[in-house]
Amino acid sequence: GAGLLQGRGLEAGGRGAGTPCPRRTRLPGRRRWRGHEAKAEERVPRLLPGVDRRPPLRAGAARLVQKAELVRLSQTLSLVPRLHWLLVEDAEGPTPLVSGLLAASGLLFTHLAVLTPKAQRLREGEPGWVRPRGVEQRNRALDWLRSGGGAVGGEKDPPPAGTRAVVYFADDDNTYSRELFEEMRWTRGVSVWPVGLVGGLRFEGPRVQDGRVVGFHTAWEPNRPFPVDMAGFAVALPLLLAKPSARFDAAAPRGHLESSLLSHLVDPKDLEPRAANCTRVLVWHTRTEKPKMKQEEQLQRQGRGSDPAVEV
């Protein structure tokens, strides 16, 4: 998903210390929401692009953990003030499961959908690292931020010109501390921090000396232009808008997807270290175990499978 954060003293969005949240001006004719939606409407949007990068739930070919992961992520995001969730679904159009979850989340959101081309999709039995995933969805989020259009749910229009906000690409299976979102709010260009449990290491992340990034702690291809994980950086929205050619490259070599975007935006020496000069881990590259459905399949063969009308 994606999100925007706004506020005094913040580039990515959120409030500065001791600064009350300004209320959004209610536009004429805009309906007043109730309950949690009313609270979401009062927040100044901050956009964090988040991506649901895997296939939608379908009978017979379901990613069974999709709803569980999105519920977990949405409830984490609900703890973050001034956040706008931009969720890009890997589908030809919105699915009822994702649309319903977003509507019930109480979050300010925009729902987009774009299907990964067949040539870019993982084939049966291929490991996840063979092909870059989520490229079309992340680029669709960038297109919406720059020019709008195509929203299938939630807020239809992108932030107005001059909005101070930070964009973060948040996969649905990672684990996020809410502190992370407060750290990224102060981003002026591109900010970075460590990511736990990634790259075969306890953590990967920038090495910092005298407040500047001087290298990276990583084991795999350390000579990449930006050897960082997708969860380890955020970009100020004004910078993204000023660099319209900055996009993710589906043809990038393995492990270079992040570099394909960042190389258009910043020089490595100008990266902004966060999380106590990159000494704290506030996001973890966790993965949900694929459920074993052996018993379910056996009961289905007997005509006694779980009720398909119950959404899981």
C-alpha cells in the first residue's frame, strides 16, 4: 500500500512535536463520514504507497493468507496519524475482498488495480527471487501520485501541488513498528534505515559515520548502486513529482529493483539516515507461512469441504 503523511515540520506527513493536527477544510458538497471514517476524513493525508503484489483471492487458486495479511497491515496503519493508504491490487479490477476490507478499515485510502503481465508473473515452481514482483503495481501508484486517474475506490484525486508528504512502499507481509512512520515523516529527499531478517542476515542497512551514509551492511552483491531492501527507504513526494521519469524497471537485474528507482532520485552520499543513525531496526522482512490444505483438499473430494461462502 502507499501512504502520505503531512504536517508542520514533516516532509512525509504527521505532526511535529507538540504541534496540533490542523483540520482539513471540508469541501462544499462533500459527505460527512461517521465513526472511524470521520476520523480518517479529518486527518491531513500523508501518502505511503503500499502494494498488495500477489494474485487476488480466487476459488481454486487462492492466496489464502491475503485477507489475514491485509487485516494485520491495516490495523498497524490505523495507529499512524495523517496517513493515506494507497493500495494497488494485482488484478484486472477491484475484488470484493479487498474493497470490503478497505471500506471497513476506517483509514483514508485510495484503491487502484493493475494486473501483472503474464510474461512477468512467476511460473509454477519458480522461487520468488527469479522475477521482480510488484513492479506494475508500484509504478501504478507513482502514476496516480503524479497525474491521478484510475482509482476504483476511496479518494479519487492525488494530493494537490505543494503537498508535503512522504511515499513508502509497504509490502503486506512485513512487520512494521509504528515508530518507523514517525521517523520517515522528516524526510527531505530519500531517507533510509535498517531492515531486519533480510538478505540472509539478522539485518541489512546503511553504515553511518558522522551522520552520513558511508556504506551498507549487506552480504549479497554489496556493489549494487543502492543495496537496500524495498522496506528500507522512503521518498519525499515533492522529489518524486520533480523527477517524472523515476520508475521501477521490470527488466532490472535481480536485486536491483530498488536501485532502478533510487538512481533517478538521489546520490548515495545524500541519503538521510534515520532510526538513530541506522542503529535501530523498526521493520522486519517477515513472511507468512503458506497454509497446508491437505485436510481441506481431502474433505473437498468427499464433498464436505469448508463452506466457500465464509470469507477467509
